[in-house]
Amino acid sequence: MVQGPVDLSNCDREPIHVPGATQCHGCLIVCDPQGGRVRRHSSNAPDMLGLSGEFVGQDLAELIGEAGATRIRAALDAAPDPSAPALLFDLALSSGARFDVAVHCFAGNALIEFEPPSVEDGPTLDLARALLERVRSEKDVDKLLEHSTRLLRSTLGYDRVMIYRFAADGAGQVVSEDKREELESFLYQWFPASDIPQQARALYLRNIIRVIGDAGGERCGLVPAEEEMDAPTDLSHAHLRAVSPIHLEYLRNMGVAASMSISVVVDGQLWGLVACHHYAPRVLPMAKRVAAEMFGAFFALHLQALKQKRTLDVATAARRTLDRFLRLASQHENVGELLRTHMAEFAKLMACDGIGLWLSGEWSAQGAVPPISAVPGLLAHAGARADGKVWATDSLARDWPDAEAFSATAAGVLALPLSQLPRDYLFFFRKEIVHTLDWAGRPEKIYATGPFGDRLTPRKSFAIWKETVRHQATPWSDADREIAEAARSTLVEIVLRHSELMADERDKADTRQRMLNEELNHRVKNILAVIKSLVEHSLQDGRSTQDYVESLRGRIQALAVAHDQVVRGAGGGSLADLLRAELSPYGGTATRASLAGPTVWLDARAFSVMALVLHELSTNAAKYGALSRPGGRVEVHWQLVEDGSCEVLWRESGGPAVVRSGRSGFGTALIERAVPYDLGGESEMRFEAAGLQARFRLPARHVLSAGLLDAEAGTGEEAGAQAAPGDPLDNVAVLLVEDQMLIAMDVEFMLEDAGITHVITAPSAAEALRRLKDFTPDVAVLDVNLGAGTSAPVATELQRRGVPFVFATGYGDRSMIPPGCEDVPVLAKPYEREPLLAALRELRRQSGGQPTFAP
């Protein structure tokens, strides 16, 4: 027992590894290393094992039987590592009693721990596998933390499960929590390092699992007592080791009656703890304890992998930002202006609250930064310490007292020198940690105070932590410093080489400009040549001046449309868009034409040629063909053939009888010869009595396919892909009634992956009806059989409100469907993501309603 006032010094000196007692939910026997003679035992061992007489000095086999002693000795030989005791489940003693047993050797003793066997749970490996399966696919650290607390609480049955992460200075923060609704929250609260003394942290590294069955229970002393022994028995690795009175008081002050912790060890260091609290005595059986230990080891490995991936992703993103800035700098004459206009991008390189730039005697800043009056002092302070390298501190006020005045907004600073001289800097700032933090629990909550004082309460611990971290920011990590060094190297290189790069870029720009001028000159000459040909051949048609002008204007307009699409479309255009453009002046895409075919993209050459060809076909149809009479129609179908070429069929019907004259005009010649001559394809025109028919084959080298259109051939509607409506599940609120917590969590994860974040889960019909008192979902998923009842009352209430829903059942027929719900869709269990989402989308489409939930 610690004597005197409680402070850091005597807490750290408390010999918690040799308490001389055990917890009383099990019993302990201490033997020689071979498991032979009994040296000590816990005071409750005779009663718990059902034995009488003197234990000390007896052979273990005489006490528990030869069979049990043989198994224990074999286990001792097979368990050389005391941090991983050998486990014997349901070991039978000679008295007929059965126990779960853990054995290990340490400090010259064999320690044998007996616990009542657990018969309520399945095999340990099955339980551990179920736990691991739920988190192994997590790809995000925050989601891993959040889902792990929910999973452990539902599996282990504690009232509160928290994940507690240690900071660099030993203080800890609750970063994830799942709890009973009526309990106050500790989420995101900080506690001082003194709440977990150093020797306790050392034991957390040795014992991955630590269970306290009853914070108010009795201690079972060791027999013989400590003072009768030459040396105390080291219980560092014993599960039953008695708990420090100070820690027990801390738990009782919180109202906690039982607890369990899982150590999270990353890279050999204690990263944090999974802390479980219960408000009534609770002993975790060995099977669940072992499963939790396996989960803790897997959780630590998975967390380490995700942390490394996150570090790599941040470094990769930072490198891309720097590379992008380097490219921009090569084309920019004023580096200072470029830096100032891109400060927001630099602020994303690492976590910070503000960023400042001092360059060429000018200060620019964004976010939480020191006042302008403090900048000269900051420059002098940084110049004295940076020495041309990256310099950082998480407490600027620690060695520069003037910084206390603005610690709330800039307690920590990281400085990047932009030259070898102490002149120009890029600064990153972080706020004081406690600036915006406050206790999140209920103010009226009164904690008990024991003989060691009110310091041992969560609220008092938080106040102590706030006092110890005044004027301090979140520390800069090694990854932050590496990113900063990469940024410094890049920026210094930009400043030093900018003039050289600009000169080189100017030379390249001149070369590119000359090439563009030559290409433009070539294209203009080609266009002028085409226009010259149109002018001459249109005149040779022998038409009137008015016809000549209209024909020439139409052909030049078609060429202009094609040229404009080529420029805007990065060198080509859509065949469907071109047809709509050519037919629209004649009402051809409203009621008198049908277009059908896959999405086809023509390159610049093919697009220009087909613009002229389709213009001639459209104008001829309007003047002499199908579109010149009411009821006439034009059908254009196109398809991609096996060699990748595109075949276009033009059919006219309902127009005047077609008679071909002996001599072909320029338009007809253009239609027949343009595709073969300019593209190397095929053209064919047939003047049938029912109307003109034309076929064109465009070679594959001029064609790209982008999938099939939802064309509506023969309906008279305009072809082309319609804009897809928004997902009917956007912003939808879902009620999920499912009595199995793990299954419910799986469904929630499926819905969350699909972007559905507003999901209310109920384990019973009564709970669902209670939630429906102040909540109306858009859709619902009802498990038919809920164990103690069915979801029929919920279905009735949803039908009354007009809320669509689906049933889910593992039965092979509809025999479990309630009366009156025969038409309700049924999903087969186990749930699968795509059928579930498809069913919900169908419900939304049928209801045609708007979501009630807006994020």
C-alpha cells in the first residue's frame, strides 16, 4: 500500500509487480520450475480447488492428481516465454473439479493459475476468427478505430470500450469510444501521463491482456506471507496479479466495477490501450480473453500497416504537390508571387493551423499565425536556430518567452529556410493543444473522492493535463520534418535555378510557337483550297444565282461546324452529334428521323469529310427527297463491324419517287467520292423508287468506339445518351431491424460503402417502434425472425405510414412472411451487397419520393 500523499514519485515507485496477493476470481499455485513441489499459493486455493490440508511442500501430483500434473508439466516445457503462458482448457483434477489453467515460468518459479471453466462460448479460435474477419478489410485508420470499439463491445459485453492513444510525452487521449447511451462520453479527452505510471506501462508491454474482475473485491494474499519468504514472488506475467490500490480507487471514483485492457504494441512501443469498463463486477472467461488477446495482436499489426500506408500516401501527395509547383515555377517569372498565390497548397503538405511566408522583406500569411508585430522577433529567433536547415519546436514559448502572448494561435512552429542566409523563410504554425478543448462530460457529474484525493478522478486528471501542456502544440513528427526537408530542397532549387530555367523555357516556347505558326499556315491553306473547290464546283451545277448562293453558304457552314467541333473536341467529334446538327434545321431530329447506333467518335479528318457528305444528304432530302413532303422520314443506322470500321446506312421513305438524271451534280459526286478518296473507305448510293439509300464504310483508323447508346430507333425521338438521373439512394434514411449485432454491422458497412450514412439500427420490434416515434425512414430492411418475435408489428406500422420496405430471411420460402405482406419483396440471407442495394433502389423508384434526410 502506498503511504502519504499521492504524487508522481510514489506512484512510479509502487511495486505493483510483487503485490503479494491475487484477485479472487481464480487461484494461484507457485511451484519449483519443473512443476514439482508447491512453494506458495493464494489463500483461496484450498476452497476453490476443493482440497484440504497443507499445500506448501507437497508434490503437485499429490494435490491435483497425476494426470493433471503431467499435463501442467508438459505445458511448462512447451511455454518458455512467460509473456505467452501455456493454456489448458477444462483440465480435470483428481477431486473431479474442472478448471481453465494458465501456466508459465518466471524468476525461478512455475506459476499455475486456475479459473472456473467457461461453457458459454464457442471455441477460442472461432471467436477470434469472427473478430478478425470484421476488421481485416479496413483501409482507413479512423474507421479501424471506430469499428473496433463497436465490435469489441458487442462481442465482449462491456458497458464501455475505448481506444486510448499515447502521445510523445506520455499523456493519453481517447480516440474512439462505444458505450451505453446513458453514460457520459470520454471521447477525445486527454489525461496526463501520471494517470498510468511508468512501471504500469512496463507491465502493459509484458501483459497484452489485463483483467480486473471486481474493483471493490477482496485481495487473496499469498501463503506463506511475503515477510516469511526470502524474496517476494514476481507476478509480472500472472493474469491473477492483484491490482494497485491507487488504480482500484481511480476505477471506483469513476463508478467502474470491472475493467479489461488490451495493449496495442506498435514497433515494440506501447502505442495505446483498448480499455473496457463495466459498471458491475465482471470476469472475462479465458476463451474470450484469449480471443481478445489475438484480436489485440492483429489490431496492432493492421494499425501499423495502415499508419505506414498513410505516411506513404502523405509523402507521395506532398511530392506531387512539390513536383507540380516545380513545373509551375519553370513557367513563372516572379517566384515570390507564385509562392504567395500557392500558399494554400503548401499548407496541405502537413497538418497545420496557419502558414506564413517571409520573402524579400514582405510578410504573407494564412490561417492562425502570430501577429505582424511579432514577426521580426520570430525571424531573429528562427535565424539563430535554423542555421540553413529545417527547424521545429512544439513550444515556441519554452525558449522564447515573448511567444507566450500568442501561444493560443501559434504555440508550435516549423521553419523552412529558403536560402543559406538567415533571410527568407516559410513557416508552418500549430495552435496550442488546449486552446479549443474542454471536458465533454456532463458538468453535473459528481465523482467519488477516496483517501488518495480528488486527483484520482477523470475531470481532475483532465485539468492537470491542461495545466501541464499550456503553451504547447502537437509535436512535429519525423514524417513532418522529412516532408519539410523535401519542400526546402525543392524551394531552394527553384530560387537558385529559376533564371536558368526561365531562359531555357523561353527558347522552347519560341520553338513551339514557330511550329504552331507553320501548322496553322498549313491548315489555313487546306481550308482555303477546299473552299475554292466548293466555289468552283457549285457554280458548275448550272443553277440559278440564288440556288448557287444558298448551296455554297450551306456547304461552307457545314465545313465551319466541322472545323469548330474539331477545335473544341480535341481533334474530332461524335457521329451522332454531327447527324443531329445537320438534320435539326429541317425538323429531322424531332419527329421525322430516327438515329440509332453505338457511340462513335470520328477523328478530325473523318469528321470534316462526313460533315460535307451528311450536309449534302440532308439538304437533298429537304429539297427533293423524304423531308420535302409531310410524312416523309429519314432513318440513319450505324454499327461497328469486326475490323473496327464503322458502317453508316442512310434510308429515306415517304418522299417523291426518285429518278436519277443522267449527269451527276457536284453534290452527288461529293457524296459518292469523298469517303473513298479522302478516307480510303467505301460509298454506295442506290436510287430506289421508295427513296434514296446510301451506305458508307469509314475505316477503323478514323473511328473510336465509346460503348452503346440507348438509341430509340423508330420512335422519332432524338438519339443519344440521356443524362443519368441521380442515384435514388442519395441522402436516403434507412431503418434496419436486425437482432444479430455482427450481421447488423455488416449491413451498415455495406450501406456506408454505397454512400448511405443515415442508418438507424434496431435489434427488436419494440426498439424499432420506439425509434419510429420521432423518425420516419425513406426505406427499411426488416429481418423477419427476430428470435423472441418477428418484425410483423414494424411492417404494419411502415405500411400505415406508406414507407416501402423489404423483408430479409434465411428461410428458403415465404412461409415466415406476415399476413398482408405477400407482395413485399424478400431478400435472402446472408446479405450480399449488390442485391441489397438493387432492392433499395427499386423501392425508391417505385415510391418516387424525395429523401427525408439532408446531410
